[in-house]
Amino acid sequence: MDFLFRQDKKLVKGCKANKRDSQEGLYKLYYDDMLRLCFRYLRSDELAQEALNTAFLKIFQHINTFDPNKGQLGAWIRTIMVRSCIDLSRKEARFNHSAIQHETEELFIEPAVLNKLYAEDLLKLIRLLPVATQIVFNLSAIDGYSHKEIGEQLGISEGTSRWHLSEAKKQLRTMLKNAAIDNPLKTNRS
């Protein structure tokens, strides 16, 4: 833990001095995790890469605002990544701002179906959701944001956020059932 803190501190210091090797080091250190995050939020690999690069540009431009006393570097970078993904998604789709409220349903998927799925298969199914629903699902179910926080970030009501989460669960349940019935996923990968 101490090593990571010192490494982050050294990279931040170098980035603040606009040293290319430090910028490259920071980029390489966080690239894989942040690209996976972008893949969860955006529909295509190209959009995910665009959001990643835009976010890193913002990170390098605003590295002087990072305060290690207020939090960890990784959390600061993650916040910028999520916001960049949301900004890019806004360009791709419009959100429904009405306060539709539905009771949230519990997501139940048969264990046999889950045993056949891999993370990349789930990612593909999540990417099939409507853009707004996909983003709310990622923010809530995967990243743990509250409906209030999601509403503030996306400019929608808490009720609309709840509706999108409920809709995502419903659609994913249907897609998972169809995958198990119509196109059983292979349990062995080459």
C-alpha cells in the first residue's frame, strides 16, 4: 500500500512538472482498469477509447488540482473517467427526464445460466441495453452510486434513475433467459 502511494505521489509530481515519462507512466498504470470501466459505460470500443483518451487529457490538464489529502489518485481518476463516459453518452443519446416510477424487481437468474456466462458475455448483454438504461445500471449496480447521486450526475430525477435500473434488470433477465434457451453459451472456450 505504501509503495503504491509513493508511486502515485512520484507520478503526480512528474505530471505536474509536465514530464512526459511520468505522464506515460500514469497512463500505463491506470490504462487497463480505466478502459474496462469505459467499456462498461459505452456501446462501442471506439467510444470507450475516445472517452478514455479524453479523460486522460483532462487528468493531465488538471493534475494540479489533485489533492492527495482529499483522496486517492485512483479514485480521482475513476471519477473523471466516469464523468467523461457520461458526457460522451449524452452526445450519443437523450435521457428521459420524466419522473416515471416503477417498483424495482429483484433480479433472479437461474444459477445454471450464470455458470455458463463469462464477464465478456455479460458486458455484451449490458451493451445491448438502451444507452440511458445502461449508464444508470452501471452507475448503480456496478459502481454503487445512489439514485440521488445518479440523478445529480445525469440531470434526471431519482424516480427516473430507479425506473432505468428496474428496466435494465428486467431486460437483462429476459436476455439471459433467451441466451440460455435459444443460444446456450459454450462452457469451454478456446
